[in-house]
Amino acid sequence: MNAIVNIANLFKTAKDIFPFHGGVHPPENKAQSTQLPIGQLPIPEKIVLPLRQHVGNIPKIKVQVGDYVLKGQLIAEAEGTVSAAIHASTSGTVSAIEDAIIPHPSGLPDRCITITPDGLDKWIEKTPQDWRNAERKTLVASLRLSGIVGLGGATFPTHIKLRADGKSGVHTLVINAAECEPYITCDDMLMRERADEIVKGIAIAQYLLGAEKVIIGVEDNKPEAAAGLKSAIGKLNAQIEVKIVPTLYPSGDARRLVHLVLGTEIPHDKRSTEVGLQVFNVATVVALYRYFELGEPSISRIVSITGNVQKPQNFEVLFGTPLLHLVKAAGGEKVNTTHFIMGGPMMGFDLPTVEVPITKAANCIIAASPNLFAPPPPAMPCIRCARCADACPVNLQPQELYWFAKSDNFEKANDYKLFDCIECGACSYVCPSDIPLVQYYRYAKSEIIAQDKAKEAADLARERNDFRLARIEREKQERAQKHAERAQAGKAEAAKTEPATKVELKTGEADEKLNTNNGLSSGADDAKKAAIAAAIERAKALKAAAKNESTNEATTEQKVKPEKLAPVDDAAKKALIAAAIERAKAQKSAALAAGDAPKNVADAADPVKKEIAEIEARRRAVGLSDDAQSTTLQKITKTAEPDNTDPAAAKQALIAAAIARAKAQKAAADAAKSAQSDIKPEKD
């Protein structure tokens, strides 16, 4: 109870300071590492750069084994929005890209890039930027390549916290110089020795954010640091206010510091930028200064090495330097050193080995021993004293969260704002039952996160399945619509062609009916067509004969003497006889193929008699003798006698008849022409 009263008295002496609920004041143990200035480490024998040094996506590797790299060269570029680049911290050769143990609470290995230094420490060509006359968007875009993250311990990529359009709504920039956790003094020494770099870096951050006001919060246990800042501000005529806040853990938390210097309570479900505020650590703004003013990317930081070592001190350490190299620089560890802690004793974690490298999150390394950090006693049952609730700076109910986490009642723990817990460890520090409360909270958080990820994966799978079913249904409807459109188009086309179709159907029905009545097959149709062609040829022959006969009559009227007519050529006679025979055969074949009397394909008269009459007419026209006529009639009669010719033979006969008729017609025409040319008219 006395400790709580003393904490309250701290705020009574401060001006313009707004106290927050809870907090503790453990032994500081800061003086040990502030007796010496910031030291410079020699280049180690190897550099191991883990890809996982920040919040967000791991960067994409840009080098291969065997490549020679320069100090400051980009070896892994940011991947995605929340990510940060990694640069070579010295010149040398890339000797390996493989998994190695990294400083992480899990103790598991992760992908690392190993560089063997050449000892030259040769820089790339540095390109400082005139940030005062450049566009904010261009500056922030280049900042993505700098590899700068929050060096206060959160390691959030800095280019995400800055806005490129100057319309972020941030009106106040708060610089965190509290450094409240015990043992850590890296920010304190940075403010003492490089206050001017801090002030210049603040000016850059203020320009990029468009902030109107800047406040630096420094704990009252750092008088030299506060004096150095005020001196640098005076030299640069900067409009920056330095506020001294009471030494109280966890005043270094961003939300607690904002409350201390401004009295503003940031809602638990909002970010500081949503209320017009932004917070940067002093080491982060120094990195901004070195990048824009000197052209140097983020390749090193100030690290406190303290605890059970010979010479506690702060060193500027290249990223990737093995921890053992730093311990040797501090004079080595003392006897009884059990392990090393990265971070402070309240929120830090035990390192798995001394071979791990220094990363961007390593602000302090503590060599632990039993006399400094006694083994935790066994936990006792909770006595519900509520001291944890009094110490909680976030106004939670730690004892209730403990019960829910222990019984795996994660839903209830979430209802009690479990994720508002900043895991500062103040509740565990004051617990008389020595219950590791923070460990229970971390366990519950991890389980809830795992459940949320599983639920998200299930929701995503269900969403994909729903989308697949919707796609199948949509394709089905599209196919049905296409079929309907085709059917509609077919109906429209049928409506246009319906009259012609009906005529064709009627014609077809008539033909089918005729074929049915006559009993004609395909062979009968061919025979019928041949008979019709023969009839046409006969008609032409009769027309020619009639013409010749009219010519003869005209000649008789002119008193042409019959005895002077030239005799008809025997070849013409034979051709006429052959044509008559072939026509008779064609008519006979047509009649046999039709399976009916010849009257179905010709006239009702006997075709033989008709043929005889036609021959008689032609004889008169060309002057055939009675003997020739008799012989022709005998041949026609003999040819007209029925036989058992099959349809195929009938078809062949029709073809032969057509050929013979053509020849006969030609011969008859030649004969008639010859006979007419031989007639000589009598002179008067």
C-alpha cells in the first residue's frame, strides 16, 4: 500500500502531467550501464541477418550465396504493405542462406543470410535527400527501402506510420523518451550524446506528418538526457516542448505516455492516428535523420549490455553481430551467469543461446544470475487480494482473466477485453501468490488467435464453395437461356419459311401418292424419265419430217420431176431403222420396270403400231422403199416382244437407246440435208 501512495505522490510534484491508473516502480538498475560512453564494436567474424526482424511479412531475398555485398546494400526488399527491408551491415561475401537460431521466445530457427566480412567495411554510394524541398510522397516511398522500424521494441515499419499526402490528420507528434523499464539505458545515452541528431530527426518526422506540435516525454530519472535535448532544441530554434514525467512503469507505453503528457485517453479499439496523434521513439527519429541527411539505411542501433558482466556499457552494434561478440566487448560474463535476457526484466524473454545475432528489436541484453534474478517460487492459489487490478495500467480485471484463461473459457476472457492487455507484467510483479499471470494471458491470446484463424479458413472455404455453387447455377441458367434463344430463333425462321414448306410438302405428298398409285419404284422412275426423253426425241424427228414433207410438196408444186430425186443413202436408212429399234426397246424396258401396261408411260395406243406409223411417215419423207419398210417393221415387232429383262438391264437398255437415238437423229439430219441439196429445180 505504501508503494501505491508513493506513486501517487510522484504526480503531485509534476506540472501539466496527467496520471494514469496503476503502474509500479521496481528497482531501476540503470546506473551500472551509464558510467561509460557509447562504445564501438569491432567488425565480427561473421554477420547473421535474420529475415524476421520486424512486424509483418518477411522480406524477399535479393542476393545469392557467393555474392559480394557492400555496407548498406539492399539484400532483402520489403514484401507487401507491412514489411521492412534488410541491408548488409558491412561489406563481405554472402556465405550462406539457411535456417539458424534467432532471438525469439520460441527458440526455433528461421531463415537467415550469413555474410563473411572482408574487414574493409566499404560503403555503398550514399545518396542524401533534400527532404525540405521534396514531395512527401516521394520521401515516404524511398523510406520503404530504408529498413527503418520502431526501435523502441515494437519494430513496426516506420513508413507505415508516416503519411505521404500530409492529410493524415495528425496534429501532435509525441516523442517517447521515457525508457521506463529497469536496466535499459540505450535511449538515455543516445539523448546524452546525440541530442542534435534526435532534434533533426524530429524535424523530418514532423514535416512528413504535417504535425503542428511536438512534445518529448522524458522520465525524471534522466536529468542529463533532458538537459541535452533542451540544449539541442535551443541551438536549432525548434518548436519542441520537453515534458518531464514521473518515473513509473509502464510510462514508456505509447498510450500511457500520451495520457501523461496530453491527458488524452486513446480508445482501446482505435489507433493514435485516429485521434490526431503519432508516437515515435527517440532511436527511430535518429534513424530517420541518418537516412535522409546522410543516406545511410538502418544497419545498426545502440544496445545496452548489462547485468552479470564485467563492464556494463552501451554499444553501437551492427545488426547480425553474434551475441557472444557483444558480451566479450563488455569484458565477458561473470561467474554464475545462467542465461541471457533480451529486453528488460519485465517484458523481456530468455535467449536460447549466446550464438543468436543482434537484431533491430534488441535494445538491451541482460546477463542473468541467481543473485540478480532468483528462480520464481511455485505459484500459490489466488487469494483475491485485487492488487493486480490496482496495478493494471489498462484498468482490466487480471484475476478474472486468470480464471477464464486457466479454465479455457476464451470467449469470456475475450469479453473481459483480454486483448487490451499490454503484457507489461505489473500484475505478476505485485501478485503475493507469485502467479505468472502474463503467461496465462499470452496462452489465452494465442489460442484465440488460432481459433480465429481456423474460423477464417473455414469461412473462406465455405465462401469458395458457395461461390462455386453460384457459378454452376449461373452457368446452368446461361445454358438454358441460350437454348431458349436458339429455340425462339428456330421458330421465327420456321414462321418465315412456312408457306414454301407447305408447297413443298404438298408437292411431295402428290408425288408420293402418284408413286403409290402407279406402284413405281426407283427403277420405274428412271424408266419413265427415259421414255419421256424418247418421246421428246420422236417429236423432234416428226417435226423435222414434217418440214421435209412440206418442202417436197412445195417442190411438186414447182413441177419437180420425181425421177430426178436423189436416192436416199443406205447409211441413213440403217440409222433410222436402228433408232426405231432402240426406241422400241426403251419403251419395252420402261413398261417392264413400271410393272404395268405401256399405257402408263405413253399413249393408250399400241407402241408398236405407233412406231410403224411414224416409220411410214418418215419413209414418205426420205423415200424408203416398201421392202425396207417391211424389214424395219419386222425388226420392230421382234424387238417389241416381251422378254424377262431385269430392272438393271432395263436401265442399261435405256442408256443404249438414248445413245442410239442421238446417233439416228444426227444421221437423219445429215441424210435430209444431203437429199435436199441434190434436188434441182426445173427451168421454165
